[in-house]
Amino acid sequence: MFFDTKSSAFEIESLPAGFGARIHGLDLSQALSPEVVASIQQAIDHFAVLVFAQQMLDDGAQIRFARYFGEMEASRATVAVEKHRLAHPQLNDISNLNEAGTILAVDDRRRMFNLGNRLWHSDSSFKVKPAKYSFLHAREIPSQGGETEFCDTRLAYEALGTKEGNALMPLICEHSLLFSRAQLGFSGFTEEEQLRFAPVRQRLVRRHQPTGRVCLFLSSHIGGIEGMPRPEALMLIRDLIEAATRPDRVYQHRWSCFDLVMWDNRATMHRGRAYNDQFERRDMRRVTIAGEVSSLDEAIC
């Protein structure tokens, strides 16, 4: 797919690791013309990760920008709590803060659950229609740590040999939040949560529809592969994730306050990095655009 990095609407600066771009010259708090939205769409299709620095957005402006690119997911994916900190149900609270705005206790169930964000994953791969785009905005950041890392799963597939890539084509995986949290020893799910996070089936190999490139649909949410012994399946997924996330294939975003990062979940994985979450605040808010179809219904050939 050819992409012209010269846009009359904004400047594009390519990022390291062979994918990703920093966008200059846009104020996302203002209404955008259809032409600008179309240019952003072309950029995200090509790069898979876009960084918009210093965007002074409130919740409403962040949601308004995301809506240019599709319908938002209707609900959060988190453990049940009596009261959420963020009022809007379509805003995901990627923070270490409770409903009162103070730091979560070390043994808080929400903190234990959120540690899973440090595993490599694709947002909402555990839903029948996995997520399309995510928009993460930094409202408050720690003095060190808390970076977000990305890898391009199109590049990961293209790095495989033809024989290995073809062998992966027919494989169907099971994805669930239950699987990723179990890796960390978190097993305290309620009966309602177990039903809500019941495993769903997804292809291991899918085609990125905007570019036609083939990619691996990897995530720590994978807990098995149909027709394969579980230990063998999990070893295969671990090997593929390790190859996809070699240091030279990863972009690490070091946050500044009010950065907004947009990424395509169909073509990337990401993870958060550790920080001192018992002494420093980190307030990040994410909007997620819903996918249109299951990976099982996408054309591969």
C-alpha cells in the first residue's frame, strides 16, 4: 500500500521500529474536516500507531475525536465495582485511581486485575467482534516508568518463513480475559464475570483489511488453540509473541502529559510498563472503537 507522508493538513514524522508516526499540526479539540479525517484514516491504515502530542482534551473531546472513526464499544471490560471513577461508560479507566481519585490500595482487586495490562495484548480480542481502534490519552503521568510499548503484527507475520506462515493459517484460538489474568495468578472472578468473559474463537492469522497485509492475531488473552494440546498451544503462542516483540521490533512511547496515541488493534499488540503505582498517580483514559466482524468472518485469501 503506497502512502504519501506529505499531507497539506498536517505533518507526519515516522517513528522507529518500522511502523508508527508522530502527527504534527492538528488540534484534536476542534472539529475536523472530512478531508483531515480521511488523511488520518490513511495514516493509521499505513502506520498502525499514531502519536498526537500535547492534545488538551477533556472526556467529551476525546470521545468526539474517536467517533470520527466508528462506533465506540458500549461497555468497559473490567471487574465489577460498585462505582466507577469515570462517569462516561464508554471511557476505560487505565489508571491506578479509585472512585475517590486516590491511589488504589496494594491489595485492591482492581489493581490486581489491571496488572494484566502489562502483558502483550490486543484490546478486546476476547470479544466476538474484536476492537478496531483505541485512543489513549494521558491526563496525569508518573515521574518515571509507565511507558506503553507497541509491535506491528503485520511485520511479525512477514518475518516468518513461508512454510511456518502457511502452517499457522488454519489455526483457531480461544481468547478470554480469564486466560490472561490467570497467567498472573488472578482467579477471583465472580460467576457473572466468568460468564461475561467466556472464551471466544478468533483466527491466529488474519488479513488487515485496509492494507491487504497478513498479520498474526496475537494476545496474552489466548488460552488455547483448537485441536492442539494446551501446553503445545501456549508454547507456540509464547514463541510467536517473543519473536514479534524483539526489542528492534518494538516502539516504546514515553508519555508526556496530554499525549494521545491512536492504534489499530487489528495490526498491533501493546503493553503497559511498570511504574511506582503505590506512590505516583497515573491517569490514562481510553476510548475503543468496536470492530465490525469477528476475525472468523474475515476473508483471508
